[in-house]
Amino acid sequence: MCLAVVGLSGCTTVVPEELAPVVASPVEEAVEPILPEETAEPVALPEETVEPTEPVVKKPPAYNGDDVLWIQQRLQEQGYYTGDIDGAVGAATRAAIKAYQADQSIPADGNPTSRLREFMWRNGG
């Protein structure tokens, strides 16, 4: 607690009696703490059950095979894709899609989605 007195500068620290440290005399003996009587049987705490967690595995998105075939075919017609029209989403397919998307100024994620197929169909590609 800090007391300010008008006309005096600085603070005086006052420690109330109830907060003042109690110093035991050296002749006092240690007193055992008083514990409540145990009248009830001990209660067993329930065991904590932890469900095992499976590692998170990021699965590649599933694409519609018809969409992939159609997109590969259109990309090949436009010179973006030179691989086989097989419906497989490999590195060459993704690279061709990304190049097409970049040329069309749309986000280039390389994914052969039905949304991309619709975009290509509406835009003559």
C-alpha cells in the first residue's frame, strides 16, 4: 500500500498486521498439520481413455474420368498436351493444365476439375 501525504514527496510502504510475516521462535516445536478424518472409502478415479488417432493422410482429389479425358483431348488439340489421352492425371497433364490456365488468366492449380472443363467448353477450348 502506498500512502501519499500532501506536502510530502515519496511514498511510505505500510504492511498491515494480518499480512506481516510471522517469525517462529527457535524453541517452538513443529506442529503436524490437522487433517480431516477419513470416514469414507477411497474413491477410484476413472481411467482416462485416449482414443488412438490415425495419421492424417492427404488423399489426392478424385477426378471424374470423363472430365480428364475431355480436358486432355482439348489440351492436345490446342497444343498444350502431347501425352496419351488416357484419363490419367500425371505430371504432363498437370503441366498442360497449368499452362492453359496461366494463358487464360485463371488460377493455375493444374487440377482437371469439372469446373475447368466447363470453363474450357464455354471459352472455346
